[in-house]
Amino acid sequence: MSKMDVVMPQMGESITTGTITKWHKKIGDTIEVDENLLDISTDKVESEIPSPFAGKVVKLLYDEGETIDVGKVIAVIDDDMDAAIDDNQEKESSSVSSSKEEKDIEPPSSQKVAQSNEKQQSSERRFFTPLVRKMAKEAGIELSELEKLDGSGSAGRVNKADLEKFIEQKSQQSKSTPAKTPVFSSTDRVEIIQMDNMRKAIAKNMTESKLTSPHVNSIGEVDMSHLVKFRESFKDEFFKQEGFKLTYTPFIMRALVMALKDYPMVNASIDGDNIVLKKDINLGCAVAVAGNGLVVPVIKQADNYNMLGLCRAINELAHKARAKKLSMDELSGGTFTFTNVGSFGTIMATPVILQPQVGIFAAGVIQKRVVVMKDDSIAVRSMMYGTHTYDHRLVDGELGGLFLNAVIKHLHEMKPQDLF
């Protein structure tokens, strides 16, 4: 019989921490191998983490909402189903941070002398997790109030649930107290919503991208009439064959792959003063996650896929993205990104580059418009705007325009009937 440590997993080569968003098991529960133990959020993805062991959960060392370094023990599972529960479990983080945190809590030694023994013992005895401290600070609760709370955690520790209950009680008390401020206060007309982890990550990454890369946009028109005609004639047969809808995304992504082969400098990144040319074309495709921002799964070596393979890969990754089942490998290593803003009815967009890439292509909605043809005749065609956004540190206007024209050319010359 043995106890097995569960550590904070490495969710990617550049990821050093993870935030516990939910425990699916509590102390004393049994768990099977690959059964979900907890949810973890990083600055790139939210993931469900399966248990690497089967047994009985005997320790959960961190609360929901806490951020932990990769490799640290976060839980302990005992393969003895009759194992006793350790009621005196200590938080793993306390060994690293408690000395610093207690220094922040305790007053200077010269002031301790003047304090009562009861106050001194209280400040030395009570330990509050970083999550509880943060929640208390946001709610305007002083440390002196925290020290008076009875905790339901081990050794009387105040946990998240205890503090939430206390905050709710204070809120109810304030509601029952006659208001001293005017009824029509400015706070009555606003609602404060806390960002979730994915929104925080998006905000951070988009801001950093704008600060890193001088963005330039080249925009062109694409005549998609022949592709629209083909899709309309083939979509029912395709659905019967594959079980999902045929969209325009794989056609555009195929054209992007071909254009990246024509202009490999666009399939690069910058490392200090070095240009890093990528031999693989790893094409990212932005997927909107309802109510939760977007993620960009990556089709690795997209140039090795035929048209049907691209369709299947895009559909599978989109489903996994919306179900929050993407692995870190499926979200990393992209060399260029595609985003289909036309799916929202948007005519065109100027997207933000996903670092450390140097380019992204946005496709607008396909609309019928009156067009003057090369022979000066007038026709109604299915037209789309395409935007190539690029990092001006590496891609100049000439290269940016040449790449855009190559995408348009490959779409115009594409013979979709030969691709399936």
C-alpha cells in the first residue's frame, strides 16, 4: 500500500504555473485512473486533468482559485481504500510562502510589545491562503475581521466557502440597514463582472502582441463565386459522407498553405535579432467558444493534408475546442493563423497577431455584389474581403501584398471538384 503524489502538470513548454479552477473530488472520495480530478486554467487554455492513479483521495493541498508552480504536489492519492484521512494536512504553498506572508501580516517587533498577548497569539496562529486573502481584500474585509472567523477547514482554517458565507451575511446586513446615500446612486447603473481566466489571458496576450509587433494590414477582394457554386452543389453529399457541414474554411486554409510555400518568410518568427524560418507549416484556426472568448487550435504540418484531411482536422479541433478538450500540444506550435470573421457576418477585420508568429489572415463574409469584370461587363459575383495582417519588423508592405495576392490567386485558380 502506498501514497502517490499528484503534481501540477506541465501544460506546455512555456507554461510555468496553473490555476486550479475546480476540484471534481473531495477528500475521502475514491477515484479511477483517467477519471477527472480537477480543472486547471493557464494563460492559454482551460483543461480537465484526469487522475494518473486509482485509489482514495487523502489530501487536496490547494484551494480552488490558487495558482501553483508546475511540478508542485497538489494532491495525494492512496491506493489503500481504507486509508485514514489526515485531518492535519498542511497546504504545500505554506512551506514556500508562509514565512513571507506571515511577515506581511505581523507588525514590526517593536509594535508587538505594545499589543495584547491575545492579539499576538492570534496573528501567529492563524494562516490564510492567498485566495482567501485576495477575496477578503476585494470585499474590503480587514485582517482583524478574518481572525475572528470560525473556519471549517483543517485546524480551523478559514476556507473559500467560509469567507463567501461571511461576505453574504455582511451583504444581507447592509441591505437591512437604511441607506444613508441617495437612492439614485451611480452604482445603481453599472454591473461589475469579474473576468474569467480565459478572458484575462486573451486581454494579456492581445495587449502584449500590440506592444511587440507593429501591425500593418493589406486588404484585397476575392471572387469566391466558383467555390460558392461548388459548395452548394456538393454540401449535401459531403454531409451524408462525413456527418458534418462543408464550410469555406478548408478552401481558404488550403490557399494559405500554398501561399506560405510561395513566401516562406511569412512562415517565420523573430527571436531577438534573428529570423527563425519554420520548415513546417502549422496552421492555426481561431475558434469562438460561446461566452468564453476564443482559442486557436493548430493543424500541425498542414501542408501534408489533402482537402478531405483538412476538413476532418478542422472539424475535430473545433469540436474539441468548444468542449474544452484540447490538449496543450493542439494549442501550441502554430506558425501562421487564420480567422473567419465572416462567420459572424463581418465584412472585414484587422485582427491581432498571435505571438510569436508574424502574420494572420482574416476572411470576411461572402456577399453578392455587382462587379465590373475584366472585359468591362457587369456581373453579380460572390465576393469576399481578405485581410493579411503582418508584423512590420519582418514583413514589409511589398512582401505582405505579394502574400495576399498569392492567397487570392490560389483561391481564384482552385478547382474544388478535383480536391474531393
